[in-house]
Amino acid sequence: MTLETLHPVVITTCVEYWDFLRQTLPTTLTFASHVYIVTNLTDEVDGQITDDHRVTIIRTDAFTKNGASFNKSAAIREAQEHVHELHPDAWILLLDADIVVSTDLWHDAPDRSALYGVTRLDYETQDDFRAGNVTSCYHTPGAGYFQLYHDKTKLYPKSSHNASECDMDFIKSFDKHRITGGAVYHLGQHTVNWDGRVSRPWN
């Protein structure tokens, strides 16, 4: 199994994260059949990086539902319900906007009932990224930065307070969890933007 052979449909949330998406979307488009970018009602979309015919913008007010600081779960669930109906036979990849994906990820035998994750290597600053200086490594099968699945009965919880924990709830809905070979690369500091974007922009 490789991402290029699976040709998954990608769902990513992006609210004030367009600087990261400029770095990551070109690689995502090398393997994705379609990319759905979920944003709020007011964020200014970067048209220069979203003009590919395979990119669709989904605008929603879900990010502030129930008084949440960043209701990532409600936004993803709304997108899932839409995308699952449009692509019933596709593999789905929930992918954070600040993740650069290597296309050589693999697993021997794709299981449509399993949730797939991957090791993450972190680059906290732009200088770290340019120099290839990995600052930390994260290894949890199925963690929210990269969740690959096929079972359309699985959905994120209806609501969350911020960007934490809801991915763990989604993991628990699967009986099987697998880790692929290879790794993906995370841009920026871990956890600092879970309540919405506060970190400095990347050039």
C-alpha cells in the first residue's frame, strides 16, 4: 500500500493556517484524488494555492459551536458527513494543514476496517525545517495529524472544546490500529495552536 496507489480523498482543517498550507499542499496534491479544506466563514482563503481543480473549500461555522475556542471535532464531522456521501468507495485521509507527507509511506496489506497512522517528525522553527533538524518524534498509531481509513461508519464526535482529545475519541471507534512505514513532518510547535492560531507566521 502506498498513498499514490490508494489515491485517498484528503480532509484538512485550515483556519489562519495558510502559511503552513503553502508548504504542505503541493506534496499532498501529488497523491490525493481530492482535497477538502475546511475553514470558517471569515478566513481569507489563499487562492494561489487552492486553484487546483481537485481542491474544494468548505466553509462552516462549526469551529465556534457550543462556545468552543476551536471546535475541530464539529468541523471535521461536518466535512466527513459530506465527503463520505460523495466518495463512498474512497480511502479518506484526515490530515493536519501543517503536515508534510512523504509519498513512500506503506503497509503490506491495507485493511478497510483499520485506522492507519504514521510516525511524525517535528520541526519547531523554519530554521529547523531548512536544516533538517528534527526537534522531536511522535509515534501514536492513528493520532489526529494523520488518520487514514476506509470505514464510512466512523465519524468524529459531534463537538469538542478545542483541537485536543477529539482525535483520540475517533481512534477508539476502531478495533484495529496500524502504523505505516516511513514518517511525516510536522511544521511548528506542538499543541500551541490547539485553541486557535497564536504562533507566529511562517514565511
